[in-house]
Amino acid sequence: MHIDHDRENDTAYVSLVAHIPDGAAVRQIPVTGIGADAQVLLDVDASGRLLGIEVIGAEGALPAEALEQSTSTR
């Protein structure tokens, strides 16, 4: 598992596999109930396997420890 955090845009991506090839995520499934200021989308492949999790409003939705250990961009 690896987390990339874009501090400028307050987004994070949690990769559950080592590498996600271009086009592998064929569907995004929105998750409800996370919070008013956060949006979570699950990226799945054609077989329905979960590849990663996109979090918009990451600082309000993810634990600070996870973001501190992430790879920061921007």
C-alpha cells in the first residue's frame, strides 16, 4: 500500500497494488457517509478488484499519521 498526497489540492490516492497500468481502473465507485467535506472514490479493474482509493478532502478524512507517511506532491 502506498499513499500519494497532493497538499495543494488536498487530495490523496491510496494504491493497493504496486503498479496500476494506464486504463486498468475501468470504474470508480463513490463511497457515501465519509463526511461533508470529503469525497471518496474506489477504483476497480474489469474483474471488480479494488486497485486504489481516491480521497478528495484528504486532510479531513484520513488520519494525520497516514498523510505524514505519504509521498507528498506539490
